[in-house]
Amino acid sequence: MPFEELKPLLRPNGSKIVLLVMDGLGGLPIEPNGPTELEFAATPNMDRLAAEGTLGQTIPIRPGITPGSGPAHLALFGYDPLHHPVGRGVLSALGVGLEVRPGDVAARGNFCTMDSEGKITDRRAGRIPSEESAPLVEKLAQIKIPGVEIEVRQVKEYRFVVVMRGEGLSPDLADTDPQVTGVPPLPVKPTKDTPAARRTAELFNQWIAEARKLLADQPKANCVTLRGFATDPELPKFDESYGLKAACVAVYPMYKGVARLVGMDIISFEGENPEDEFAAVAEHWDEYDFFFVHIKKTDSKGEDGDFAGKAHIIETVDAALPHLLALKPDVLMITGDHSTPARLRSHSWHPVPFLLWAPASARPDSQTRFGETACAQGGLGTFQAHDAMPLALAHALRLEKFGA
Amino acid sequence: MPFEELKPLLRPNGSKIVLLVMDGLGGLPIEPNGPTELEFAATPNMDRLAAEGTLGQTIPIRPGITPGSGPAHLALFGYDPLHHPVGRGVLSALGVGLEVRPGDVAARGNFCTMDSEGKITDRRAGRIPSEESAPLVEKLAQIKIPGVEIEVRQVKEYRFVVVMRGEGLSPDLADTDPQVTGVPPLPVKPTKDTPAARRTAELFNQWIAEARKLLADQPKANCVTLRGFATDPELPKFDESYGLKAACVAVYPMYKGVARLVGMDIISFEGENPEDEFAAVAEHWDEYDFFFVHIKKTDSKGEDGDFAGKAHIIETVDAALPHLLALKPDVLMITGDHSTPARLRSHSWHPVPFLLWAPASARPDSQTRFGETACAQGGLGTFQAHDAMPLALAHALRLEKFGA
């Protein structure tokens, strides 16, 4: 449902909605006729909620499309990633905990190797390890350019992020990575002929020149390229789109960053286990209408190819769930942002199990266990992840009827 | 997924995809609580693939819409027919094996009956049988117009196709069939005021005048009307859209023609049985990434109202399937382009059974038989036919992830 059609229907009523995301939840069997990670895990609490509530499965982006973490979460928050693209520079910055405000320009950076003629010989500087690149990023962070503020942060190995902040900047800039070796890096060029884009290109070129001076004596990482220039996409915020005061409980920077893009407050808390996260929700229960709780390790275990480990993380979430249920949410959604089957050791395109529990309003189906097979036959059917928020609002009785 | 969003994700990897289309596969029971044609057929091979793979059902165009063969195949090839329309003249030409290249103009033709005052008395010339119209089409094929090349071919009864080929032609022309009797046929008029459209209208009017001279002494078919002027829609081709070198194995001209529109090579072979078609695939296995294999007779039997005959054709395909499986495709899709229930003796709008088998990456559901009821409960859910190609690419591990 487009935001502009949804807005006139909003009816705030003090109900509470929780979106519990186990990152990369969807899985695959590791042996023929075997269970998936979620089906293998003992989840008595989720199974009870499945029996009382309604199951379904979500398509994160479009059928067959494997999402990155950014687009996958935006979709769950109700923003179709094809209609609300967020630039690569911004997602990278969020991933390392750098804030990108409207007007800031963020870019991804690579260390690269340049020969004596100024031509790139290795676009990734021999994939130098993070220990070697960390002190180089420190050097880059010292660069000062008059009139703007610049933050630089390491991502991993040869990769880093730069955020430039100041008046009158523009992200309309082309990548400097030529994508091939044997040629010099490209200068930063504006992609639109505006004063702001020309000025920002000039500022980034100054920054690159300074960076090359500082790196001149490096054997491998003696040059840099920048790409994915982008700014805060100024997405509609949760309060205006949904009438919800929303908070994020997450351990990793990326998820806090994406939550901030849609206007959520970020709750600080100690610890990193599911019960710590649920305790943080409890502590702020009265302050918010909506809580996004993010569990990272399901995805990490999936990427490690650790089937049993992923199932175990799911079990720890299930075991802690009574703390969350004790708060008596009106609507609880338990799902993933995408699938990360241990068998594939990576994100995948497979539909994602979705559990909607809303004691006052959900229509139970015949499913009694939370798992991929049950979800594929659930009462919500197969639906786009960006439809989850309207479903949540409806089950919270927060939507008027459409039309007379 | 729009092509422009899909393209940057393509990752060619040498995997092989087969799309096996049993035309008009979807069916209906002929008695209460009875099986459909597919459910009635003994299909041990497909049932095994169903158990190992994932089922679903496709909506060819939109819910409730019965497709023609052209749009139904375009949808399976990933081209939403509402966004990639192909003109009627082109589809008719393809159906009788006439090629329509970019710049050619194809039109459907009707023989009609005109009275002495030049008014149409029968828009279909008394539905003259094909034996009577064949020699008349031969006459029309003799017409020469300077500056262009013209091909005419019989369709059936009072229907034929004309293709005009030459420099500077335009398909922006209005139908000449007035849709009512008692009035003269309309002259060919341009629908856009361009020199090409004016010139092409003039050329077709000359052709019609010649046709009327040749037909003047006919008792019924003494005049013609033309409609559905169209040219090659220049669809994106399989290699650019999907990074796939694609081939078509089909017996009937229509399916070869539609496959050619999307850039497939057409494989020539002897015979017309499923094992002949699979042998043709085997012979060219190393040359292509993607094979579209078309089985016509399921549809023909459905249109004949022959329930048992349609089930038997499905059984012959199932029996031949081991030849295809021996090639070890990475992804095999078995489906129809639309439903043709014997009970309705025509194409229908019902969802179409879809089987996706991909041993390395498919998520099995709990279904163990290939049939309409099982497919409606399958793990892929109900989806648009034009999403089948992204699903195939994903299961062939040919897509990078979307966003960071």
C-alpha cells in the first residue's frame, strides 16, 4: 500500500507492535528430506505462537532476488527497495556506524596499488589484511580540507568509508575506480552540471590528492579510489508514515543505521544476547509504539555454514521469548530479513518464514510449528516483505477502512 | 524484477537451465472430486522431481486473464505482456512461420464479401473453408509493389497474413475492417502523421487495390481487410537481459517465432515426439546455457476436449524425461504457458502448475506429486509467470545480491 494511500487511514490507538528479526532466518535442509535450521531447532514458544497466530512467507525484494542487509530491512520496514533506493556509500557508512545526515556525502573507498606511471596495477592493493590497513585509515582520517568536515572509517581489508559534511554538497559524482588495471584512477567528476556537484568533486579531488601524498611510500596501498557517492535518501519516517513512535534494539551498526534512516530512535543497552535485547525493550516499553529487535547471529552462523550453530541461536531466541511476551505486545511479528542457508553459506533469494501473532485479531491457520514448510502453507500466503507493516498496523487495529 | 535492475546482478557461471513447457498444461477435473489431466496421468519421473524440488503455480498475465500463446510464452520468458506488447500482426505472422524483422510491417488479413456498391456484406466471406481460400492466397502472393517485398501466407479459412518489407516503413496504421457490414472497407490510414506512415499506408492501399482486381470474379471472397499492423517490438534479448545463450526446441512455427523475438536460436531436428525434442537438446547441450523445449500436443488435446488424450501426452513426456535428466541440468522448470482444460475445450485463466527442480539450491516443500492441487500448496506459492526467469537464474546461482 503506497504511503500516501495509507496515511489517511491511520488511527493511533496506543497499541504496541514488535518486529523481531532473526537475520538470515530462512534456511535449507542439509540432507535430502531433512529439516531446515528453523525446523531443526526446538522452538516450543514460537510453535505455540504459530498455532495461535498466522504464518506466511515473504519475498524480500522480488522472486529470485537475493538482498543485501540494507534493502532487506528497508523492505521489512515497508519501503519497497526498488522505489526507495539507498546509495551504496550510505549503506557502507551505516555498516561501520558512521552517520550520514541529509546533505552529507558518503562514499566507499578502496586502497589500490599504482605504478610509477600513475597506472593502477591492483584495484584492491593486494587485498591487504585489516591489520595493515587500519593504520593507513588512521592517516587518512587526519586529512583536513577547509570548509568541510570529513570522517573516514575502516570497513575491512582494503575497504573504507569516507563521509564529507558541510554546506552545499552534492552526491551527484561518478566513481573514480576505472574497473580495470593498467589505467590511472579517474578524477572525481560531477554527473550533473550544478555548482554543488562541481564544488563537491573538487573537494573530493583535493582529499584524494592529500591521501596519495600520505600513502606515497606504501608498497601496496599507495593510492585510493572512491565509488558509490550518496547521501541520506530522506525516506518518509515511521511517525509520519505509520503514526508510530519507533525504537530499534540492535547490536550491529548497520541495523541501527538503517533504523535511523526511517526515523527510529536507537536504544542503548548492555549485552548482546536475546535476553539483553528483550530487557532493553522492557525498559523502554512505555515510551514507544513500535520496537524493531534485531538478532544478528542467525545470519553469521548461516554465513559460516554452521547449520547446528544457526539452529542453536534460534533456540536461544525462543528460550528468551517469554520475557518479550510478558510485555503483552498487541502484535508480534517474528521473521527474517532474508534467508541465509548454512548450506549455501551466503544470503539467498528463498522466501522467508513469517509469523504474525496478534491475540485480538489474527486469523489462525492450521499450522502448529514455525518453519519453512509450514510457512509456505500458512494463512498469509506468500507476500512481499514490504506488505508486513500494513499487516502489522491492521492487526494492531490501527487502520481505518479504505473507502466508504 | 525490471531488466535494468536485474542486469547488474548477472553472474554467468556456465550452469544450464531448461524450461520445459507443456502447452496448456493446466486442467480441470471432468467429474466432481476427480483429478485434473495432470493428476490423472501417471508421471513417476515428474513426481520424483516434485518431491525433490519446489512446486508453485503461475498466473500467466493477471488473475482471471486467459492468454493467447504469444503473451503466455513472453511471460514465461520474463517479459510482462502488459509492459512488452507484441502486435497482433506480428504474432499472426509468427504463427504461420513468417519472419518479421525490425522495420517490416505485418498485418492480419480477412477475405470478405463486397456487394456491387462496394459495401461489405460479410466480413468473413462466408467463412470459406481453407481449401477454397488456399488458391486465393496463392493469387495474392503474386502481387508486386515496386520498392517493397511482400509475403502473404494463409492462416486458416478466411484468414491470412501479409508482411511488407523495405526501407522506411511504419506500422502506425489503422485497421481497414470497419467492424460492421453495410459500409465499404476503410482505406489504410496513418495513425501518426509521419512520412513513413503516409508512405506505408499508400503502399498497402496499392496492394489492396491489386488484391481486389485479382479477386473481382470471386463469388464470396472478392475483397480483403487488413488489421493489427505491427513490427518486431525489438524486445531485449536473452543474452543481454539474462546473460544466457538460449536455444528453442519446438515443432510449431508460433513458438519458434516467439523464441526468436527474444533472441533464442532455433534448433532444427527430425521428428516431433518428446524424445526427439530431448534428443535435439542433447545434441546441442554444450552450445547453450538455456533451452526452451515446447510440447504442443497437450494444448491440442485440451482444445479437442480429449481429457484422456491430454493425460496420455503428459505421460509420454514423463516417460521421455530421463533422456533430459541424463544431461544433468542445474535447473529444470516444468510448466505450461497457460491452462487448456479439456472440460472447457479452450485456453483458460486458471493458474498453471509449476515445478522447479534444482538439486544444488531448491528448498523442498512437502509436496510429492506434480499436480494442480499440490502446486497450489507448493513452496513457491502463487506467482506471476514473468517471475519464473529470475527464479531460474537464482537457482542456477547466476545472480549477485541486490544492494549491500
